Amino acid sequence: MSKFKSNLAIGKKIDNGHFGEVHMADDDVHGQVAVKIIRRDPNEDDATWQNMKKEFMSEAQLLAKAAHPNIVPVYHLVESNDGQSIQYCMEYCSGGSLKSIYEARPQSISEVRKIANDVLLGLDALHARGMIHRDIKPGNILLDGNGTARIADFGLVTDRIVLGYASQQGYKDHVAYEVWHGKGTSVRSDIWALGMTLYRLLHGEAWYTETDLPRYHIRDGNFCDRLKWLPHIPKQWRRMIRAMMYDDTDRRLQSVGQVQNALSRLPVSPDWACEVRRAEVEWSRQSGNRVVWVLLNRHSSRKHEWRSWSEPLTTGRSKTLARSEGVISASQAKKELEAHLLP
Amino acid sequence: MFELSSELAKRLRHDFRGEPTSSIYRLHRRRGFEVSFLADRWVGIVVSGKQATLVDAEVVDGQPPRLQNDLHMKLQSGDRAEALAVMSQQITNYLRENGIERVVVKGSSAGKTAMKLSHLESAELRGVVISSAASVCDTSIKKTGVISRTYGSRKANEYIEDDEHWNTHFDGDALKKGSREAALLLLAERED
């Protein structure tokens, strides 16, 4: 790598990655590309930086082998002209990463299944080639111009980096139980991380950050039993995600094939759209020529109230479908909403 | 001849572009190079209802096929066109990523009972599986009746039920009984 100097024209910043910023850039050969710039930490001594570069280079050899429709192609790695950063040049995916989608709102179950199917194909390819991703999370899944999800940033993370260097917000939330306890990463730790990714996509950032963050609890064990579910997530989905996140790696879903099979059995209706706000959670879905709405008012952490009604798409009157008997406890509201949202 | 670790062999199944190298190995064999450390990978597929059963085995001349994977791919629920597309991608992905050289699919046959919608839908799925496999590697279709006539002296179903036959003709304890029909496709294909 050090023999090759960058000829990239770096443009505007488009994202913050695990190790550095991601910029748009123009490349002589590939045209518009995305470039991850991994900068040297000012506090890092020469030996550490050289070692880091060496690690990236050895992993870069794997990247060249990973051509696949669900993997973002990496064109090349070059060293910046001042030797203080590595530029990691890859295809530009115009749909951006799932991080912004995750931050915006919970995704519907049909959208998450589509993403999961795409990601599993890419992950299956990596695993079949003897590689482990080690950093599956919404920010590392990009959408191309056709809306196909593609895995990015694989091969850059080593076991040493997983717990040693990780400082990016959210990253440690995807580290499996056994990795916290000193065991190396594996196919099954990738599956754990994908389970967490699917959970985050189904719930969105607002809901996800309402409870203690996983990074403080995973190492204590039984984390999958602590997951707090939105009431419209079907039981089968919850079971599958928990099965991807068991502490016991022998009990966990073992392979991409097993996850694909589990996913194939999951229901995708009713397919609610959901918005989570500070004091309210709102659901909607189209049913024939009407739209069904459900609104949960969270007066406090313990006192909730909900109602459901339908409105015509064109003209007509709205109809009340169901409601709570005034203000009720949060647990009672959850129970009633599960029954109403998942008939 | 030498033995490669399974990990290295797995990596060697893909060339530097990530493409399966099976065709390169075939080419090398034709040119007389000794490349027998990599056995061929064949897959037998039986489609039944909403599921495809795949038996993936290493095939080496003069030895029983060695089981690599026994898996079931289920058609996902919901929109059928989308489900068939997903199944096609999964089949293609599996065959390509594991460097499969040859696929044998159990062919459709007219049953003794009246044709129902479920039979037609199963045949649709079979068509998707066949076309997906054929886009990756050599693919042939074998009917049970043909196997009964050409493989051994007994009927296909008798071989499927015969535990002793599987102990001696197939290397793989993990082969499920329900997957023997797909494995028999590989045994029959090798006899041809």
C-alpha cells in the first residue's frame, strides 16, 4: 500500500464511520466513489500506527476476493500523500446507510425482512469464503440505487480491534456475549450482531434509546430477555431475534442458512407503519380503502391511554375501532395493544 | 498429491475476484495437472411443497460421496413473487459461494391423485430451483422412475428405506433420513 499514493479528489463528508469519516470523492478510473479516511490518532506512536496500517493491509487482501451483489465492492486502499491516513475507496451507494433510516423511525416488518434477506445473502458469501464480518450494524449496511442492501466495512475489523479500539457510539451494542467474555469472534457472533441490527431497525432510535443501552448489560448475560418490544412486533419475530442472540452459542441459530429458514416462516402482516415520539407512539396501515390508526399517549412512564380509529382514503367519516378505558397502567396498555395490533 | 486444510480448500474455491474456481480446476485437470486434492462438490435437490431439500456432497471417484451439508430452504411467507425471487437468490448464492460443480434436481412426475393447486405451486418452485441452479453450474433433472430403472437392481424407494445401503454408499452420519431422496440423486448421477 505504501507504494501507492492517493490520486483521489476528496469531496464532501457523507458519514462518520467506525474508524473515520466517509467522504464522496472522484476517482480517475471509477468516477464517483465513497472514501473512508482512517486517520492516525495524534496520540498514537509510530510503531502502533505502522502496525495498524499493516493490519489493514493484510485484511485488504481479503477484500479483493469478496465480489458479490450484496457486498459493497472495495476498489483499493491507498495511503494519503502525507502518510498520516489511509484512504479506503469503495463504490458509492446512493441510498446511504441504514443508520439514517434507523434514526428516522421503526421500519415495518416487511421492510426489515427485505433488508434481512439481502444482508443474509452477503453474509452467507463472506462466511462461505471463511471470513467473518465482526461489525454488522445499521451503519455498515448501505442501500444502492435499486434499494438493495449491501454489506460494507468488512475485513477492516480484527478481534484485537473489537474490544480494544472500539469507541464509536453504538458499536459495542453489537458485540456478542461470548466476545465480551474473551472468546473470539465467529460466524455466530456475526449472527448475534445481525439479530441486534434487526431489533434496532424494527424499533428505531427513539424507542431503542428509551432503555439502558445494551453495551452496559450484554456481558451480564441473558440480554435477549431484556429486549423491550414495540407491541406490533409479532411473537414469531421476537422468538427469531432472541434465537439469534442467545448467550449460549450452541443454542443460538448456528448459520446464515438457519436464519434464512427462520426468516422464511415469519409473518409480514399486519404490516404497521410506526412513529415513536416522546409522549406518543402512533401506528397506521391501509386496510381496503381505509387507513387504520392507533395512537398511544404516554402521560407518564406508568400512565398510558390508547385509541384506534379508521379514516377513509377519500371521503367519508372516521370510525372509532377501540380504545382503552381511560388512563391505564403501562403494562395493561401493552397487553391491550398487542391484542389489538396483532389480531 | 497432498491434503489441504478445509479452511484453505474453502478459500481456494474462489479465485482472486471471488469467483468459484471450479472451472479453473477442471481446466487444469484437462491439461494434466494433479489437482485431485479438491473433490467436486455436487448437490442433489428435491422440491416438495414449499421447501427445497439440498444435499451437498464431495464426490471423488471410487469413494462414497462425503456429506458437506444437508439443508432445507423454505419458501418465505407473504407475496409469492417476492418469495420465489428470494428462493432463487438463496439457491444461486449457495451454489456459487460453495463452488458447486453439478446439480441434480428431482424431476416432476404425474402423481396418482388428482392434480391440485398445491402440486402446480410446487412445480413452479421446482422451475425456479432448476433455472437458478442452471445459471450457476451444470444442472440435470432426474425422475424417480428413471433412477429405479438405471440405478442398481431395486426400486429407488427401496434404496431410500435401506439403512445398510446408506451406511456403505454414503459418507455422512448427519444425513437426515428425509434427505436420502436428494442424496440418491447424486448416487444415480454418478452411475451415469
